[in-house]
Amino acid sequence: MHFLPEDVFDLCLGRAKKLMGPEKYNSWLSNASFRSFNDGVFTVGLDSEIRANFVTHNYKDHLEELLREVTGDSDVSVVFTHIPETLSLGRVNNSSRHELFSNFLKPSYVFDRFIQGPNNRLAYATAYSVAYEMGQSSTNPLFIYGGVGLGKTHLIQAIAHHIKDNHPDRTFCYISSEEFLTSYVRALMPHKNTAREMENFKDKFRNSHYLIMDDVQFLAGREGTQELFFHLFNDLYLRGRQIILTSDRPPHEIEPLEERLISRFQSGMVVDIKPPMLETRLAILNQKLKDENIQLDKEIVFYLAETVKSNVRQLEGAVNLLAANIRIQHLVLSLENVRSIITEYLGASSRRLNPSSITSTVGEFFGINPNALKGKKRKREILVPRQVSMFLLRDLTNLSLEEIGSFFGRDHSTVLNAIKRVNSMMSDDSFFKRKILDIRESLLG
Ligand code: ADP
Ligand code: MG
């Protein structure tokens, strides 16, 4: 998905309106329309020669300043021209059916294959109702949050599948917030000659009945993207379009996120998914074993359900591992075999992702002794890696802010600040960001 120069221009017009006041704005700029963007030059049409001249003399500098601010590119400029009435038709509308990004939908992520239990039932029911009846104010936006591997992506893709299969008249746009970010950054690069492609995309996007965005926590700390997202959100929302979002945490814990976005996110329905209880884990296991065509003694299934409990992805991982063992070694698995395979499996992931492993990996990357991270020193060489460790602990484990704080002998607000700091350093400094991503990857092995 791409953000077009057109979006950027609209955004600046909005800001100009605030700065100029409605009266001046209405006399001069209200019918300004974006025409093209080439080599860093925005061409803007106005409906009369006089207007175009006046605006050029009086507002060009201001608009350029705004455009530069939004794009972060100090070379962009704007040209105003008179576009005769017959030519200024506004934007092309393409109302054909769209399934944006539906190639990212996993065929198995459908409602029928989502096992319900007390800890995900509300999320399931709400997702289901939104798939049937969109845009109800009580469930718009729908915001689903919960830890990793608990079925958020599965549920929102189920909505997309449902629309695809049952409502040919409705369109949706399914995207992760990371893709959204990347596209935003790409659209701000003036050199790409993807104007037509972008134009098509843009129309599709605006025409979507459903905006489905996964993992919105990645918008944290990205101010430019947040602003554009806010406008997009409002545009769709005001036209009764359904918005569906997921995150690994509730809206108010996404930091730093603009206050107005937080309140938008909270204005519909916020539901959480918690780790599944034993019965649900059993049911999920049985479904998965059936898929893999594996038969195990009841006793073994029960052992698995009891032991592998942090999330569903982990449960699936365990079944895949057993399946591989059966296939490769043609083993008939006994409880003993399974016990040792699973002990090793759980050990490996908990060895990798716990406070000491994370701080020691961070220590390695920054070339400092991990013990110093738990100490009191506030020198920058220590402070930054300490903040990074807190950030990664929050990101990669299910520990609460308090628990992370107590590992470092600090309180939860220190941890929250650290996360904020790291987010903002990551968006300011691509080198730093790369480093964090490398550490993260090495931890995820
Ligand atoms: P999240 O997006 O919350 O990290 P996913 O939606 O990717 O989690 O789920 C991880 C895996 O677990 C997926 O393969 C998904 O199909 C499966 N899964 C999660 N919850 C359930 C459930 N309630 N019933 C069946 N499968 C589930
Ligand atoms: Mg997900």
C-alpha cells in the first residue's frame, strides 16, 4: 500500500486551513486540487488565472514549508496553475471489486477453524458480528489486543475471508502496520515512477468498506505515519466504513502514540484475547493433530495440553515438531519420547527469551558486561543498552512492565520511558534501528 503525494498534499491543505483561518482559505484554496507530482514538484490546479496568480504570490512559500515539513524533503516545491473547468474533474473513481492484499490471507485462518474458549470468545463473537454487519457504531473501530500467538491475525483474516466469500459487493483492505509504514516512506521518495500503480491502489483503498490493519503497535513513535493514518481513519470512519485493528497491547499502552489516535482506537469496541485455558488447548490440539493426521494416546495429548500453555503458536510448534519426529524417525511416540522432545522444545524457547538471555545478548551487541545493565550507573554507554533490554523484554516476552522493572531494580514507569526512548531513537536513527532489529533477530534465532 502506498501513500500518494496526493495524500501528502491533502494533509498540507488541511494544515494550511488551520493556519490561514477558514475565511481566507475558502476564498483562495478551497478548490485547489492536486494534479501531479514529478521530480519533487507538486502541481496544483486552481479554477481561475487570478486565483492561481494570487495564491502563487501569497501562499506558495507557506505551502512549500508545510510540504517540506510533512515529507521531510527540503527540496520539494509547488506550482499553481489554472486548470479550465472542463478539465478539473477531480479524482477518478474505480468502483470495481477489490481484494487488497488478499494474497496474504492464509486459507486456514477462517472462523470455522477458530476454536472458542472463555478467553477468546468475546473477541471471536465481535469479529464475527463485524464480518456480518459492518460499521455499527458500537463496534467501530474494533480493536483486538493480546499477546503473541493468541489468534489475533487469525481472527481478522477470518473477517476478510468472510467478506471475500459472502459479500462480493463489499471490499476490504488488509494490511499490517509495518507494510503501511514502509509504503508511507516509499511514497515520500519522489523518484519512484509508480504513479499509476499508486493511483490505482489509492482508489481501491478509499473505496474499501473494511480497513483491516494488523499490529498497529508498530505505529508507535512514527509521527508522520500516525498523522496520515489519522486522516485516513477519519475519512473512512465518517463514511461508515468498518475499521478493524489488532495490537499486542491496549491502545493506551502503545507508546508513544498521539492522544487523538488513542481515543479513536478506544471509541468503538476494545476486546482482548488471553492465553487459552486447558480445555481450549485440548480442543486446539485435537484439531491440529487431525490436520497433521497424527494419532496420539489420550494421555499424551493431555500431557501436551497441560505443558505447552503460553500460546497457540507454541502449541502448534510442538505438534509440528512431533509430526517431524514421527515422519523422520518413523517413531511411534511414547509418553517418554514426547516428554523429552517437549522438555527440550520448551527449554530452548525459554532459554532464548528470558531476562538474563536477553540482557546478555544485548550486552554482547553493545560490548558491555550484562551485569552492568542491572546496576545503577546512568552513563550513556550503559543507559542505552539497559533501555534496549527493557524494550526487548517487553517486545519478546509476556512479562509486565512491573516484572521487567523489578528485574532491573526499577519501577514500571522507568520501563515505560525506556520503551518510549528506544522507539524514538529507532525512528530517528536508522543505524540504531538496524542494530535493534539484529539483536531481536538473533534472539528469535
Ligand atoms: P497472533 O496474531 O495473536 O500473534 P495468530 O493469529 O498468528 O496469533 O495465531 C498463531 C497460530 O495459532 C495460528 O496458526 C492460528 O491459526 C492459531 N490459533 C490461534 N488461536 C487459535 C484458536 N482459538 N483456534 C485455532 N487456532 C488458533
Ligand atoms: Mg499476528
